[in-house]
Amino acid sequence: MTEVRYFAAAAEAAGRHGESLAANTIGELRALMVERHGEQLERVLTRCSLLVDGVVAEDATTLEETDVVDVLPPFAGG
């Protein structure tokens, strides 16, 4: 299973900081996260970057069981 790590608003919306999920692509993973955690996470995901092992990923990106996916909302700063 792919390890998913939620940060900031994504962790709050998911109600957890991480979990392991089985998906073949980032698109499937995104749909599974929404199915499990609902529309609040769905809204947050529209603003998030998903990184696979530190690299920005698109919905078509293929996942391996050993991958780590970070769900990162935009960060404010200056």
C-alpha cells in the first residue's frame, strides 16, 4: 500500500496525519481519499499539491506500493 501523509489543512480535513491506501495512480488515490474522508477533504484537495517521493505528481502518475505521497496545501509566507 502507498503511504499518504497529510499536512496542515489536509490533515485537519482528513482527521489524521497519515494512512496507507491502495491505488494505481494519483487520480485513483485522490478519489479514494475523497470517498473515505468526504467533501471537506475534496475542497482542500483542489488547492493541494500531491508529491510522490518529493516530486510533484499529476493524476496520471503511476504509484508503487513503496511510494510516499505528501498532500500539501498552499503555504503562506513571506
